[in-house]
Amino acid sequence: MQTRRLTTAQAIVQWLMAQRTILEDGSEAPLVPGIFGIFGHGNVTCLGHALEEVQDDFPTWRGQNEQGMALAAAAYNKAVKGRQIMAATSSVGPGAVNMVTAAAMASANRLPLLLFAGDTFTSRIPDPVLQQVEQFGTPSVTVNDAFKPVCAFWDRITHPAQVVQSLPAAIATMLDPATRGPAFIGLPQDVQAMAFDFPERLFETVVHEVPRPRPDSTEVVRAAEALKGATKPLIIAGGGVHYSVAEATLAEFAHTHGIPVVETVAGKSSLLGDDEAYVGPIGVTGCEAANNLAAEADVVLSVGCRLQDFVTGSWTLFANPDTTIIGLNTTRFDAIKHRSMPLVADAREGLRELGDLLGDWSAPASWMERAGNEKAGFRAYLDQIGEPSPDVVSYAQVVRAVNDGAGPGDVCLAAAGGFPGEVNNGWWAKGVGTFDCEYGFSTMGYEIAGGWGAAMAYGPGGGAETDGEVFVFVGDGSYLMMNSDLYSSVLAGHKMIVIVCDNAGFAVINRLQINQGGKPFNNLLEDCRLGGDEVVRVDFAAHAASMGARSVTVDSIDGLKAAVERAREHERTSVIVLEVDQYTWTEGGSFWEVGVPEVSNMQSVLDARADLDKGKADQRIGW
């Protein structure tokens, strides 16, 4: 048997470089197109050395913050529909733990993400080493064990030969739609350096393709029979539509069978905004049009959706007592939620086989007409609130201004805070698969880091190349949490256009606080504890400029539009800052259960609790 003598670190890198993948357009590309890295004593001397040797063929991108670079990797992987897996590596200790949040985000969103972190010595002779956290009763535990609850695959390489088994298993887990999620591999410092005679066959090229499981014959027949008996069917398009690249199949299915489509945050841009079957976003951050249809629907076909509380209105949204939910999902865990009728399959293949069984069946034309009327009312509301006002600049106006000037190749990216509700409603998709709002884990700080990863994926040479811009919408709160990857994008040459809406605090949480009867406290800058009488505001444009970005502050929607057009001409990342109102929001949505005190000295809190109990009375338990 031919062998190749390498260190464990070198073998890992060589193996990753041998893996190939089939992209959604049918072309072949590297499965792992590169790695984000911040080096320290736990990975620089071995893994860092192995990466330096192949830097021309396997690029290493320098991050500024371990959490940020791992979020950027996840955003890249999301943009390419999980067909490629960007990796990230950190040193031992705090660098590794910084990536746990990114792993949790990827886990919640069912995203592949490959993480390598340095670890302590397997020999334990030097213990305790720098940055080691010791567990007195369990010496084999390190901080890297913190990744176990938030990863689909976890391993620690304690012998070089384990690479032969561990890496293929990690890749298989991340590519299988039923198990897809992040994979973590811990690399003890002495094991990274060990040499081993690896079999030459280990480094042969392997071409991977994401599997497409077909539905069980009994399950698909049962689902077809349920739909044929429906008079008011509804489709919920979740993120699985994108990962399956099932957008065109979904549109054909909806048109053929006359079924309106609503979208989750993860599923947004499954259909174009002006598609006749599309109604709007569903749930808490959704619109009345979609929620009104959901309240009457007798059969709901949930496609690639986790049925999170923001989608179901904490399970109050489906008011029809006879509603049947069909769970079309690659994961049975998701397909059977709340006694849904399971249809375990790839979204595209499931829709195709379900459509074949439906034949020429179509829902009553009056139901699609009703959906069209609801949509028209929703659009009229968006037109109204999106109109610039001389008195107030709102999120809705900002989103509308950028959306009006957007082309089919432009990408909208946002995350936690006030923007999910605003872009979910106000961004009217002009291109399929051009929307990323991280709301599965609602990760503040994802926006700029994710924007960097998305800009890399959508830019020249990326696995999701587009001719448009990546527009990042971020509030001042998220900007302050994590902004250093502005510099990363400038340094690496991956351009994005960042819109910073400054409302002087965590305004959407202030909204939740006062809507549930509380007093404004510790959310807005004006309501937090100060060291003096003055609220010192951040000059976000100056801060962005200090990191090399093109930046400008504007004071109107017209100024925003002009700045966006100038930013399109720049080759470098641009940041546009404007102040927005703290209390003006897009209305709509549905009931959402949060914890409200049963005992309080404030009548407003007791009133809010009474409203909560009234809303909970509509919850469906044990469908």
C-alpha cells in the first residue's frame, strides 16, 4: 500500500483539498473552498503551517474575531445552498469558545459549518497549559466540549489515524439533509504535530453531491389525498426550499394546483414578490394577508419549515379546528411536529411526486382570488408606510427606498433586532434566492460578518456568483456588538453595501418591553445608566471610515437613495448611516407568547398578562 508521510494537520488540509462538490448549476467546484482563520498557539505552528504550504490553492482568510469569521463561513455556506462548506479555525481556549455562538446559529438553521480548534495536549504532561480550563473531576474535558450541544458532529482527534474515519463522517453529516448542521473537530497540539504514514488513497479526489431522498410511497399518497380534499389549502415555504433548490418546482406546483404560498423568514425569496401565487410573509413578523389565509386554511403544506413560534404565532395562527398540516421535510423530527402528517423527502422531489399524484386537481379558483385580494391590501399598506415623510424616517421607508432601486441580482441580508420584521415585509424579492435574514437563532452581530461571507460567495469566483450587490441592513445595536468584519471585507476585497439605521438603542426590545406593560429600561440609550447627563452618540460613519470603508451619513430618504447609487460605483465596502425613529414600525403579525409576570405592582403589566392569557386560549396543543 502506498503511503504519504504527513503530520495530522497536513493530512487534514490535503484531504480537504481533495474533496469536490456539484453546485446547483451542475458545475463542479471545491467542496471546501477555503478556511477562515485566526491563529494562536493552539493552531498556528501546525495547522497554520500546513495551510501556508498550500495558500495558493487553498485560501486562508484572516478574520478579526473568531465568532465573526465563523458567522461569515456560515453565511457563505447558506448562500451556496449548502453545496460548499467554508471552514473556520481558531486557537485553543477563548478563540475556540468564541465560535460556539456561530455553531449554535448554524445548528438552529440546519446549516453546514466546519470548525477546527486547537486543544490541550493528549499527553497531559505540560498541563495546565495556557488558556486551559481544568475540570477537576474529568481531566479529559476541555472548553471544546462546549461545542457538543450545538453541533451535529463532534470529535477530538487523539491519534493521526483517526483522520481517516473522522473527516469523511463529518462531511457526510453536513451534506445529508436529514442530519445537516455544524461539525466540530478538536485538534490537540501534540497530535497536530505527529507524523503518520497515511494511505495514498485517502487523498484521491472525491466528488460529493447532496442527496435527494424520495418520499415513502404511503406517505406521499396520504398527503395527496389530504390535499385533494382541501378547499382552502396553503403552502408555507421554509428555508428547505432554498437548500433543495426547489424554487422553480414550488412555483410550478403552486400555479398548477392553485395554492397560495406564504413564506417564513428563512424561506423568503422562494418566489418573486410579484408572483401571482405569492401572498406575503407569515407569522409574528408576517403580514395580515398571509395570517388571514392561515387562519382559514384547511390543509397546510409546510415545505422545509421547522414550524418555529414566529411562523405559527406560538401555535395560535391556524384557527381552523379541522386544519391538517403536511410536513414535507428531510428530517422526520421536523416533519412530525405537532402531529403533522409526515412527508419525509427532499423538497423538490417531494413536490414533484406529490404533484404527479394530484394530476390536474386544483383548489377552487375563489381561494386564489381571495389570496390575491389579501395581497393587494398588503401591498397598499406597504406603499403607504414606505412613502417618505418630512417628519419621520422609518425602517419601512429605508427598506422600500433600497428595494425600489434593487435589481434581480441584488441580495438583502439582515438579522436580529428590528430589521427581521421590516425586511420580511418590506423587501419585495426581485430575484429568487436573494434574501438572507438570520432569524433561526436571531444572532445579533451576524449582519456585518454574514455580509462578508455572502459578499465572498456572491462575488467573482464565489459559489453563488451574482451580478448584483449585497445590501446589509443593520441597527446600531448589532453594529456595536460586532463590526470588525467591515475591515475584513475591505482587507479581503469583498464588497458589500451596509445600511446602518441608528435609533439610539435596542429599540425593538424596548417596543416589546413597553408593549407588555413595562417601563422603558436599559434598552434605549436615554433609558440606561449613564455616567453623566449627556448621552454620547456614536459616529458610525467615522468609525466605518477608520476601518477603510467608504462611509457617509445622510439625513433623508432622498439622501439614502443618492448614497446607494454612489456606493454601487465604489469598488470597496460602503457604509451609509442615517437616524431612524425609535417608535415607528411595520404593523401586522400575530400573537407571540413571551413571559409576562403574573404578579406586578404595575397595572399595565397585569393588563398585558391578561391579554397574554386571552391569546393563549387560542393555542392548539397536541394536534
